[in-house]
Amino acid sequence: MSDLPGSAADLLPLLTRAERLLSRRVGGVLAAESLSIEAWRVLCLLADGLGHPMSEVAAETSLPPGTLTKLVDQLVDRNLVFRRVDPIDRRRIRAYLTARGRREHERVDAEIRAHLAGLDATDDTTLAVLLDALITRLDTSHRTPTPA
């Protein structure tokens, strides 16, 4: 039996191990900034500047709503994130990066990239494209139903 996966189902242990190893590396940089991996995921999602509903942030970061609320409260206390009522659906709350949050995200992102620079390989772009394609195939929540 080969060590290389033969199907998408065989990828789970490899992706899990890669994610854990990368999280440890990135976590070392984040710890110096008093940020957790979960907080970093929130900041990265909000870095697009669009503002996201809290329900979407919870789903994209794989955090339960209560845990996310506490985490966002901490980021608000640090003046990295702010919340606003959604102008279209007033029942929803959207989260955004503050100006300080944008600066901190850019600075920490540069630190992480510098820390990981020695790991860069020419295959990284190919791997990113392949992982994005796998995510697209697996993410049924964004598929439009095909007519019968």
C-alpha cells in the first residue's frame, strides 16, 4: 500500500496532520502577539474589509456561537474588531476590523510569512490551488441545485 492517498477520503489524516503542524508553527508567532489561532482566523476573515455576520464568522472559523462571542468581545476590548447592526437585516450583527485591527493583521501576517519563509516551496502555489479545488468540491453549502 502506498503512502500517497488514492482518494479524497484518504486525505483526512494527511490534512489533519498538516493543519496541526502548521498551527503549531503559526501559533508560536501568534503567542508572542497574545493571539490564539482562533482569534487569528477571525482577523483573517475580517481582513477583507466587507464585514461579516457573526453567524458566518462562527461557521467559517468552526467556532460555536458562544465561544465566538467571547472571542470577539476580547478582540473588541483590544480595539481590533468592532460590531455593527447589519443595515439590511437589523436582526443581524456584522463584525469588522478596526483601523488598528487592519494594521495589526498586516503586521502579524508579515511576521507569520517571514517565519514560514524557509518552508516555501515551488509546489506551494500548486498545493493551494488543489486544496481550493477540493474545498469547492466538498463545500455543498455554496452549490446551486441543478435542475431535474
